[in-house]
Amino acid sequence: MDLLPFPFPHIFFTGLLLALTLLLYRVVRGPHVLDRIMAADSITLVIICLMGIWQVTVGTSFFFDAILALSVVGFIGTIALAKYLERGGLIH
């Protein structure tokens, strides 16, 4: 039994895949480094959302640990890159 009505997961997946495509374009063609960093962070969030919707659609908690780990790694990576761009190095 699906937890969400039939068309909703397909609509969500389609919208998120479109967002993922646009974000990949921003990573490749971003005018500034900060645009690329923010697009990469947003790609992490879209992947987390895709995994969460899949988890709810299937009705399992299989991806919960991966979602948690990916969110922490994405956050720490974004902070580290921002510090690197601000100071020119990670440790001062």
C-alpha cells in the first residue's frame, strides 16, 4: 500500500529532477565560485528530498541513516568551503 496517493510521488520526483538538472547547470556554468558552492549545497538538499520521498512512498526507513549522514556532510562541506573562500585557508 502506498502511503501517498498515486500521482503525488511522480509529480514530486519530476519537479525535483528538474530542479536537479537546473542546479547541475548552475554548478557547471555558474558565474562565481559562491554560486557554484550554493548550487552544490542545493543539490545535496534535492538528493535528500528525493531519498525522503522515496522512503515515504515505499514505506520503509531504509534511507534514514543515509539522509542524516548526507545532511551533516553537506552542511560541514558548505561551511568549510565558505571559510576557505573567506580566509584563504581552513585553519588559522
